[in-house]
Amino acid sequence: MIDTWVWIDDTFGPFEAKFDPANRWNNSLRPYFTLDTVRKIAARTQEMTDECGYGSNDTVHVIDGGTDRGEPRVVVLLIRWPYLEDAPASATSIIQPNDEGLYGIGGGEWTWYEAPNPAAEEPTMSDTDPPWLADAEAAYARRRKADAARQALAAVDQADRVNDALIQLGVTPIALAYVPAGGTALIPALLVEADPEEERYAVHADWDKTKGKVRLALGHYWGDYTGLRPGRLLTTVNDVVEARREGPASHPQPKRPTDMTRQELRKIVERAAAFGPCDGDSGELTALVGGLAAGVLYLADTVTHVNDRP
């Protein structure tokens, strides 16, 4: 599992968590938390019900029951208040820890998403900084934090779009697209590993921001180079088959300068002859340029005559 920070929105989180990128619910995460973090989540759920009421909120409760053979006895209880009247049997659940001692809270029910790492705190201002500078620096830090949060949410949305497209095509990736904890950039999904013996490229699925579509990204099958280069857009499974053979999309070559027309060459010769040699020039350079241009003109006329076309 991957270490990350998650939230439902900026009013509920972020909380430190772990999650499996391949285990999602409607594109939302299924995070797992330490008991200490569960206590923070529990406190926040109860604060929210105090603020907004119990009508549409769930609450988490951590009930301590002493110790058993030196180990703390704890019950983590989830109460779904909206179910209490119509489906009382589903209104409560006891959350058991997994093998790592982590608790899955809200997975498959709550819309958890990755959040920016809150460790990037506002800078500590020096006592010598004037108030106006301290305020400006704090505002700058808040803007940076907000920008990082927007970038992280955008990247998560892109990852979801990539994974949705793969599901629709019936592609089961080796690793889903995801955004690492505290990151703001998408890690492409891995579809096929490289095969050096068959000279097949590794194929990943990335998001093309310009096209607004999934684009394949190719990794080399030789050497130690681990970077990815863009390939064709992903529209069918056959694109994966083709891409692993053809490799990255060729970059358009810069257009070569248009060949000079014979008229332009003649103008160069006439200009050189009109101005003559420059100061300190014996005329040899001018004669050389003129002779070269004349030779090109002769060659162009010859080719035109032979091929009967310009």
C-alpha cells in the first residue's frame, strides 16, 4: 500500500493514511488509518454532527476497554445515522483492524480522495520581519498551498479519467494511474511491461491535457533509461498492441527552409555585383559568392531542363 494523505473535502481532512491504488470504489479511495488517526477522524465526525445535526452524517467512535494481556482493547464503531429509522440493522458497524493494525474507515461509502501533504506549513517568520512582510509571506504561503491543492485534485481527476477509460476498454492494468502522497502529478498506469527479447516497449496510460484524452506512454526495452515518451492516443486495445511494437510517436521534424528560387539567387548575384568589394576586401569574396550562386543557378536550370519541371 501507498502512504498518502486523504480528505473528503477541505472541511474533512486531510488525514494520514495508506491505500492500495488498485482498490477503489467509484474512483474514490479505500484508505486505512492508524488508531491515532481514527481518533482524529472520530473527533471530526462528532464535531460536524454538532454543527450540522445527525440527519445526513455518519459518526465514528473509539471506545477504549482497558487492556487484554497488556494490549489495549479498543472498539471502533461506525454509526450511519441516516439509516437508523429505515434500516436499523445497517446503521452500525464495528470496524476491525487489518493484519497491519490499520482501520478501513468509510471505504466503499465515503468519497475519499488524495489530499496535499499538510507538512508544507507556512514559513516561520523572523522576529525582525516587519508586520507587513510577515503578512505578505503568510499570504504567499497560503496561495502556494491552495495552488498545490488544486493541482493535486486535478491530477487525481486525471488519474480517475485514465482508470475509467481502461475499465471501459476492458483493460486490466498491472498498476492503476495514481497520484503519490503529497504529489501534484499523475503517475501513469502500467499496462504492459517491456520485453527486451521480443523488442517490445513498456506501455503506460497517461492523460493528455491538450487533447483531453488518454495517451499511451512508452518505456524503452533496452538500457537503463526509465523515462517515458508519448505514443499514440488510446482508443482501442489494438492501440496497445501497436504501440508496444512501434514505440514513441515520432516528433514532427522542423520544417526545412524553403529552397531559394532562381530569382532570389539572381538577386544575390546582382546585389553583389552592384555593390562590389567591401573595404579591405580585394573582391575575391564577392567573386566567390557570385560564382557559387551562378553555379547553383546553372544546376537548377539543368535539372529543370532534364526533368521538364521546376
